[in-house]
Amino acid sequence: MQRFRSQTRCPPLQGRCWAHAPYLLNLASEQAQLRCQSITVLVDELQRADALGLAAVVLHAGSAGGGDRQEALARGRAALVEVLARAGEGNAAVLLEVTSGAGGHLGSTIPELAALVPRSYPRLPRSVGVCLDLAHLWAAGYDLLRGGWQRALGEVQEHWLCEAPQVIHANDTPVACGSRRDRHVPPGEGALGENLFRGLLHDPRISDTPLVIEIPPGKDNHLVAAALERLRSWRGDTALPPGSRGRGDWAGDADPC
């Protein structure tokens, strides 16, 4: 643990290492036992993250299942209050991740995700922030090829009161927009395509926002290594791809800022 902490205190890893909470957690469950177990596990995850010196724990907040969505949001919000109280003060934040909306999952829109934040925030023991996953946004109905990215950043600014998300999961996806299906493929190999990622990497509004990819690693991590090399090559370009007029072009029809 000490070696890990010493390595992550130095650039470029300083403040840029995260954990992802187990996918089986459901802070919004109608089942009291599952909800209590989810709270206990998340408290443990946050305390472990503190011990390791991680910046945050990324969380899918849970699902309403077939029940009332507003009631599920209220349960999730109350559960998060309990988690933060039991975990106590610490440096590891909670980052709520936008979801594809499959199976009644909460947080398929950025405003709904913000509704999970306890009303007592920011008077809480640790920070709560937002993580945007490109594949999830697309599956949830944000058309990132036609103004959806402008919409997403605008909603982050309006409902989260910050200029950009704390982390972006830079995943491509093979599914149709609005399909509510959570599937990941390497950047540039899905429906989002190379042009979107090139534009994203040149967007000054998120120049300080870390990008994380979540794809099958392949043998000896060769798929991840290839994806990272591709992203770095696109980021190294000094201009947007031929034919692009700026952010309004690659992200859709929204007016460039």
C-alpha cells in the first residue's frame, strides 16, 4: 500500500486514481436488506479509497426496478446521506455516474443524477461529484453526434454547478442512440466514431478533465494499449480533422462557444 501511495502522489497520477464501486450495489433498492448491504459496502469502499490515497469512488447509484422512480430517488438520496455520515471525513469523493437507463437504473439524465445528491450538500463530510460515460450518455438518448455533448455540458453546469465533470469515461459503443443498452468498445470503433473523440480531445472546456477507458483489456492488455495510443495520437494533432469547423461541427448542430 505504501508503494502505491508514493507512486500516486507524483504527477501525472496525483489526484487521478479512482476506484469503481461494485455494480451490484443498489442504494435505491426497495429491499431493505440489499439497501443496507449496499450502504455498508460503499462505506468500506470509501474508507479503503482514503487509505490508498484515491481521489474518488465512482458509483452507479442504483435502480428503481419496477417501482416508483421518485420514491427510488428519495431512497437513494437518503442512503447516500447515511453512507457519507458513516464513512466520515475523507479525501475520497463520491462520483455519481450517468447510466444508460437499462433496467430502471437511476441517473440516465444529468438532472436526475443531480437529484440523488443530498439536499444538505455541501455540508457533508466529503465531496460528491459527477462522472460522464460517453457510451451511457449515447444509450440514454444524448445524441452526441448532433448537439448532445453541448447539452450534457450545459446540464452539468446548470445542475451540478461546475464547468465540467470530474471524470469522463471515454468509451465508444456499438448500440443505437437511445437504445438503453450498456455496451463498450474501444474509442473510434463504434457508433460515436473517431471524429467525436478527436473533437472531445481538443475541447478546451474539458482540457483538465481526466479520461478513463473501460474496455476488454485483451491479452497482455494489448487492446487497452492500442486504444491509449490511438487517443494520444488524436490528442497530439494541432487541429481538428479536415472539414471540421470547430466544436459545433463535431458535437452536432449546437452553436460553438
